[in-house]
Amino acid sequence: MTAEQAHTPDEPLTIGEMSRRTGVAPSALHFYESLGLIASTRTPGNQRRYARHMLRRVSLITVAKNLGLPLSEVKDAFADVPLTQTPSHEDWARASRRWKRELEKRREGIERLERELTGCIGCGCLSMKACGLLNPDDALGTQGAGALRLRDDG
């Protein structure tokens, strides 16, 4: 690496460098920025520059995406992690605790659904009367369409 290629710890990254180092397309970086998940500054020539601490944020967004987590949950987890300065260890620990609680809720919901589906699929009755045990009098029908048991609104 030449002296021109060496970076100081405080030197911001170009969008190309950020993309190369994270494996995330520039268009996705723009999108994450529009959602407030990451931030950049602008040069006098109006080019984006990313603080090096954004590498961690982008990497965690990628992990969340790979796990199928919505970006809104990532945003909630990052709510107290500063965008404009390097986050402290405590900032990340707080975000980790929040995210862990959300993942635990999701896991519990999936396990509950798995138990219910095992019973329902296993019975093979094809009867609305028997299946009424899981949804008596179509009580869930008043809450809207779709897979309501997957939602955790309460």
C-alpha cells in the first residue's frame, strides 16, 4: 500500500470504498441513508463521505437483512446509537440489548406458531369445526386478512 492509499482512522470513506468494504451496492447505501440508518457528509464537490464507524452499521444492516429482519426493526435498534460521532461501547451494548429483546419476541412467536401448526397440520381433519379450536367463531377474521398469527402486535 502506498502512502496515498493509506488512510488515517479519522479519514472518511468514499461511497465506492464503503461499497467495496461492506459488499453493499451504492444504491443500497443511498437507500439506507434515506431511511436514516446511516449518514454521510458532503465534500465541496457534493460527493458523499462516510465516517469509518458507518462500516459497523452497514455490516449489521446486512446481517439483519440476511436474517429476514425488517429495516424498521434495525432502525429501532439503532435509535440511541449516534450517527454523527463514533458510537461508544455502551451505545452498541444498549442497541444490542434492545435488538436481543426483539429477537427473543420473534423467536417465541415462531415457536408458538410451530406448535400450533404441528397440531393443525398433524390432525389432517380438514374440518372447519375442528380447526375452530385454534380460531373459535372466526375471531381472528375481525382483525383483518392475512397470517394474523405471525404478527406480534401485543
